[in-house]
Amino acid sequence: MLFIQTIIVTTAVFLNPNVYDGISIVNVQIENPTQLLLLREGGARSLTCFDQAGETPMLLDEASIKQIKKLGIKFNIIETNIDERIRRFDQLREEARNNRLGGWYSDYKTWGEVNIKLQALEDGAPDIATTFIVGQTHEGRDIHGIRISAPGNTEGRKQVLFNGCQHAREWVAVMVPTYAAEHLVEGWSNDPEVQTYLETTEVIIVPIVNPDGYEFTYAPGGDRYWRKNRRNNSGSCEGVDLNRNWDYDWNGGDSTSTSTCSDIYVGPNVFSEPETQAMRDLINTLPNLVSHVDFHSYSQLILEPWASSNNPPPRVNIVKALSSSMSEAIAGVHGETYVAGTGGDLLYLADGVFPDWTTNGGSLSYTIELRPTGSPGFELPPGEIIPTCEESYAAVKAMLQFVNQPLTFSFPNGVPQFADQGSVVEFPMHIESIFDEPIDTNTTTLHVRFGNNGTFATRHISQNLDDSFTVELPTSFCDLEGEYWFSVATQDGLTVRYPAGEEVLRVSIATTARQWNMDQNPNWTMEGQWGWGAPTGGGGSYGNPDPTSGATGNNVLGYNLNGDYQNNLSETYLTTETVDLSDRTNTQLQFKRYLNVEQPVYDHASVSVRAGNGSWSTVWSNQSTIEDDQWQTVAYDISSVADAQPEVQIRWTMGTTDSAWTYSGWNIDDIEILSSGGAGVVGDINCDGVINVTDILLVVGGWGPCNNHCAQDVIPDGTINVLDLLHVIGNW
Ligand SMILES: [Zn+2]
């Protein structure tokens, strides 16, 4: 829903930013970067770290509110008394300080307090922790850092940088790197993992890159919502956005401004600021910098490079493997989701940012946006400081672990959860050396067994011409879950296993509980323009038109078989008959999808499931714009709702939609409900549930090499031999 306007919003520059009189916090529905630019030129300030589409809290005066009303931009005033809002937050902080439940981390800490903390860490462990001054600011403050590594000569060790607070108002982004420093120092005496990392790695932490701005957010007469540093621009407005001042696509026009009053002012030249110069000079003394995190708040994102373009970064598979490993580590602590993805995928592009510069220098670099996901934004309640620090520290450790392993496995299409019995499932795999330790591709091996005991068969995986690997995973003939893992050696002879440690991957045998191929009308409950029949290739005023046939056969279930969905649609349902799954476990819904829908700020498509008259639980909803131009198979785990239930229903929803931009909506074909019982018996050949002389005779009768995959090959190494015989006998 593009909004094209060439109107200039009337100027309302905030001459005195510490006075919020007449200014409100307004949620503005941002539809494109141009809108934000226009609003900023009118003096508006966005209360987010990065720009993106959708509901954006902004500081607006009354004139600007009138203007956006006139322009037809959707908005919602959420706070008219900002001083009162700040007072309420101060009260929360005071209570937290009095409770002291989180010790030092009970409340946010000033620049001075953080410096004292860093000094105390060094004093408590001078053999591993050394504080240092990175440089000075415009106002003459020192930027403090700390280096942490095992005693001895650190030369040649890998170097990893964590920093916080380029942006002054993002207070929790100060607490997180400080917490990481404290726990790495402590970990040296009580955490074997940390001990291992510090032997090989030097960790450099700079909690506050922007001390002047940070102090200004606390100062009487300052501004709680100050973002930039405090450069005197010799005019009405101070400050440069440090995270736009780096020498990578500096002043490139994506979320940048050359207006001194803008919150995203790039500065008079590249690296014009003492703070960015100091950090640059520090990094230039780190010859082995392998990875970097720049902490910000808020939104709960792990942003991969590039911020400034949609091009893939160098070593893209490794970049993605590390961000998923950090995201999983974070989720493992308090269950919070930090979405990993590129800046360009998740946000508007932004030029001249710090991690793009370190990426360009060869480091694996990320921006982590900390808690919360949205409101209350920068006012994260003090009680959430500790949990935010805990989960972020897990990401810090995940990064240290990652850069200390020689290579990484990745699976562009994921790994299969379900497969047909007796099949060989093919899926792509990449193995890449993270640094300079080449892989011995002759050693790439799949280890697989059926059930949960006995020897793992080994199968060599040969490399494709494009350097990828194609895994050929055999599955059990008798409804047994498969367990598998991979190994490969480096040319130095070090063997690496995936998954790490003792973990294995699992694949279940799918059996079809019900299926509908849409050759006949299933006569389900269809509201609005839901219908059964042949799609006609209509619609597509945005996105792609409908298909012209089903995935198989001519017919589908679809929303408006002849074109787009409507504007201002309410939730409109397609609901299945009730399905009896009372004897089923591990149920999964699979279907073919051809869907076009705008991003969920505006338009919605979803799938839900319920048992009996219970409430509907959402299985899937669009998290972005979807523009299918071919049929694709999608599958969702519905076991928590549907397993062992006699009356299960599935529901597809079209809507709600907003007042502009229409897409061609849902087309659905070949719906299946799959389940797996795992009822097989280990070592059973003929799947009769017992192991007896018949099974022995089958093994003997099939003796010899087995092309592809055979039932008698119960240790699936490709040969029917004594191993299989012993496995059958062993499970007698
Ligand atoms: Zn930020």
C-alpha cells in the first residue's frame, strides 16, 4: 500500500528537546521510507532504532499531527503527557533500586557507574581482565573498554568485539555488554566452556560507545529520547547519528539525512566523530577480529549484514548459521524469540552503520536489537534487565563457541521431520570451513539407524559439482523413527560432528490419516468468496495472479477463484468437516499452497486447528508479504491440538484486509493429515511386529549388496550382511 505524496509537512523543529510540552507519542502507520523522510523533515522523531514499515511510535507536535491527518496517514495517539510517562518510569526504577532483586542489574546504570564496574572487574581478576580507554568524546569523556582473555601472550588469538550504546536512549544495550564482561570474568573461574573460549579468544567489550549522548539522556535538562552524540553543529540542533557515520556506504540515502536536526544525521564527513574514530582506531589494532555484535534496543532481532543493501554478505551460509545459533541460544534461556534475518529483509535499508563496516573488514558482524518487541520501547521495565542480560549472554557464548569450531553445517531447505516409509529422502547440505581449515570431502559421512538402539550404519556423501552435498537419507520400512547425524574431518584430521555432542536428528515415518486431492468438492463450510473449482489466473493487481489449475488436477479450494480478495474484508473462513484422529499421534497438516497476500501490517492469511468445540489455535499466519508464483508444499505440526482427538477441524482464514492494495489470496490443493505412530519394532524386517525366523530367512534370502534401499538392510549401510543378521537376532 504505497503512499506517494510530495507534500512537505510544516516545519516544527524542536529547539529545546528537553521540553515535551505540546508533543505527543503517536503510533504512525508508516508505509514507505519517503513518508518517514517527510515526517522527519517536519521535525518528527521516530522512537525506534531502525526504520521499518508499520506502526511506528513517533514524537509529534500538534501541527505535525494535523498534517498526517490531512495526508490520510493512519495514526493513534498513545501518550500526550510525556513528562508524566517519564515520571512513571522513574518510579519503577526507584522501586527496583529499593528491591535490589537483580543486584547491580536492578536498575539502569550511568556512564560513571559502568566505568567503576569495569574497573572492579579488572581489580578482581587482573590476570585475565584489562580495562583501557578507547578514546575521548566531543565533551571530553573517556570511552572505556575491557579486554578479557586467558593469561599469557594473546597474540594470534581470535578477537571478538561486543559493544553497546551507539544510540544514547537504548539503555538496556549498556547493561547487556557489561553483564557479558562480568560473566566472562566469573566464568574463567567456574565455567569450563568459558575457560576453553578464553584460551583461544580475546574478548573486547565496550559497553558505552556514546557516553555524551548517554549522559544527556539522564541529565536534568537533557532528553530521555536523545539518540545521537553531542556534536555542536553550530546551529539549532546538536548531534550526529554515530550509527550512520561509518565508512560503508556513508550518506548513501537509505535512512540517512544531511540535516543536522535529523535523528539520522550522517555527520559532516565520514568518520567525522571522535567516538566512531576511536572505535575505528581500536578495531584497526585487532588483526584477528573474527566477529562483532553491536547491541541496540529494541525489537528482538538479530540483524545480519548488509544493512545497506539486499546483496548477500560474504560467507552468507556461515553468517546465517551463526545468527540461528545465537537465536536458538537466546530462545533456550527464557523462551524469547529474536528473529534472525538481514536488515534488508526485516527493516528498511540503512547506510553507514557499524556492523556493515566490520563485515567489510572480514568479521562476522551483527546488530542485536534487545527487548522488548514493541511497546514500551526504550522504557524496558528494570525487572527485565536481568532476563535480557541472561539471554544475550547465551548469544555471546554461542558466538564464542561458533568462532572456535573449524566448520559449519547448514541445510538450505531445513531437515525433514516426516518421510514416507522405506523411502530415501534427498535434501541439500552445505559444509563450509569458517576460517582457513579446509575440509576433507572424502570423509563426509551420514550415520543413520532405525529406532533408538543398535549400530549406526555409515554412508559416504559425495560432493556435488557446485560444492554442495545431497543427503540421501533412508527411512525405516516399519514405522520406526530414524536417528541420524553427520561427520566430516578437516584436512588437519580434526573430526567435526553435526549436531554437536551426543545429539542426533530425527525423522518420523508418515502415514496418511486423511487426504483430499480436490478432484471432488469436499463440500466444506465456505464463507464469502471461498469456493471449489478451477482457478482462472485472475487478479494480481499486486503480487501474482491466481494459478490456472491445481497443483494436481484442475481444481482447488480458493478465495475468489476469479481474482483478488477485497479491501476491508473481515476474517472469512473455509472450515473442514470434522476428522477422527483418535488413534493418531504426531499429527501434521500438509497441503499445497499458492498464496498471495500483503504483509500483516495490512492484510492477513492464516491456518488454524481445533479439537471438538475448543478454541481455534493458529498454526500459521503470514509474517511478511507472500507472493507465490508456483505451488509449494507446506507442512505444520498440529499434534498439540489434534493428537488422539475424535473431532478435529482445520480452518483457513482470508482477512482481515485493509483499505488499499489487493492480492490474489489463497489457493489450496492436495490436503493431507499425516501422523506417525512409531509402532515399529527394531530389527523387524516384515513389519509384523515380532522378530522371528521369518525375519532371519528374509535377511539370508536377500544376502548381498542392496541397490538404493532394501527392507532387509536394517542397518542401512547398503549391504545385506552379517551386521543385519546380528541386529535381527540381537532384538529377538
Ligand atoms: Zn540503536
